Amino acid sequence: MKKIIHLALLVVSFSANSATVSGNDFLNLLNSKDRTEFLGAMSYIEMLAKALDKSSFCLPENIRLTELRDVVKEDLTNNPKDRNQPVNNLVANSLKKAFPCTSK
């Protein structure tokens, strides 16, 4: 129970400070061996994806969180020059590039 409370506080704190968290910091969380840090980063991707789906990008139906993580992690890894930017912009842009909305 204590770990769940810690994780919830980490996610709330992380979300509130996402404009000051860099891509470097976020990539470190995604690579962290600390389960709480890793799950906090995963929760942030999930929250952002749900909040912006269908407005900034269009996620495929039944996409898994691990797939979203892979997209974000690959983009951060392959674009080190951009990792000084705020994580909210980087995650949104990663998902936008990978899952653009198309007109039907």
C-alpha cells in the first residue's frame, strides 16, 4: 500500500512539474531499475496519451501502453539534441509523429 501511495504522489508531482522535467530526465526514468520511477514514467505516458488522443494524434484501437513507451523511448534515444526540451512537448510530439490523424 505504501508503494501505491508513493507512486500516486510521484505521478501527481511529475504531472505538475512536467514543463520543467527534460527529455533526459524522462529517459532516465524509463530506463530506471527503480520500479516506482519506471511506473511513474509509464503512467505519465498513459495520462498524456489519453488526454491528447484524437486531438493531437490518433492512437490505433487496442494499442498497448508498452507500444507507446517504445515509441517515446525510441524517439528520445534517436534525438538526443531535443532532449533538453520539456517532456510534455517531447512525448506529445513523439506520439504525433508515430500516430498522425488522417482524414477519411
